[in-house]
Amino acid sequence: TSITMKVLLAGIVLILIVETNADWKFPIQAAQGAYDMGRAYLDMREANWKNSDKYFHARGNYDAARRGEGGRWAAEVI
């Protein structure tokens, strides 16, 4: 449930940012970045390997940050 709350909070903040940010690439990148973070989390759960959380978290951050400003923002928030 913790990840769900973080994604929900990220979505609310994203809506507030979109209202003030004229760049429409940002919300798309942020959504893609959140997807990358979620995919890394699900991959970690599927791997079910002891002490592998740092690898999957780093991979999710890397994938999200490559999306652009919105992806970097999503990686920081999540």
C-alpha cells in the first residue's frame, strides 16, 4: 500500500504542476517514469531475491530519469 500512496501523491502533485507548467511533455514523461518505477518494483517482487531491492530501485530510477524532466521528477517523488 505504500507504493500506492506514493503514486497517488505523485499524481496529485503532477496535476498541480501541470496547471502551472506550460510544457505538456512533462506530465507524459512523469507518467512514463512512474511506469518505469512500478515495473522495476514488480520485477523485484517477481525475482524474490534476498537483498536485491537496491538494484531494482536503481534500475527504476535510471529508466525513469532517462525519460526527461518529468521522469526525473517521478523518480525523486517515488
